[in-house]
Amino acid sequence: MPAELGGSQISSLLEALPGIASVLRSPVADALIKAIRAAAGIGDFTPEDSEELVRYAVRRGLIGPDEGDRVLVEVQAALKTKRKVARGAKAKAAPRRVGKKKKSRR
């Protein structure tokens, strides 16, 4: 059975081993960073990130499970719509070839 690390032990590890902080960082912290970057328009926010944040809020009693479910449904619908719009914009941006067909090289 693995031993649990105390706060001072984790602090010592973080000081002694540069780069380990990114390995030990919680999924909630990652989701928060992604949410902040997405809000600033410099990153992407995925449904998995929203699920992680909602689960955290429910566990901590910040929101109720019913509200968490409603928020997730709203977020998933919004992200799905956003992806469809992005795909449609890419399809419209692609130039259409109209005119002569290429001759075969036989």
C-alpha cells in the first residue's frame, strides 16, 4: 500500500525536483488553467475540462448535483454548436474549383 505524502514532504519534493510540479498538479488545476486561457481566447476548453470543474464544485458543495448536470448539458451543447460552426467556416473558406477539368496524361 503506497504511503501518503504530507504537505511538507510535497513542498520538499517540489523544491528538490524541478518539473515535478507539472506531474503532481491536479486535474482541477489543469482544467482551471484551460478555462482561463479559453476565456482569454488563447486556448481550447474541452468537455472533459468542464466535467472536471463541475465534479470538483459538487464534491466541495459549491453547487448541487442537479445544477452541475444542467451546466454540463449546457456546456456540451454550446461546445457542439461551436465545433459545427468552426467546421462550416473551414468548409466555406476552402476554394471551390469551377471550370476546366484536368486532362489525363495518357
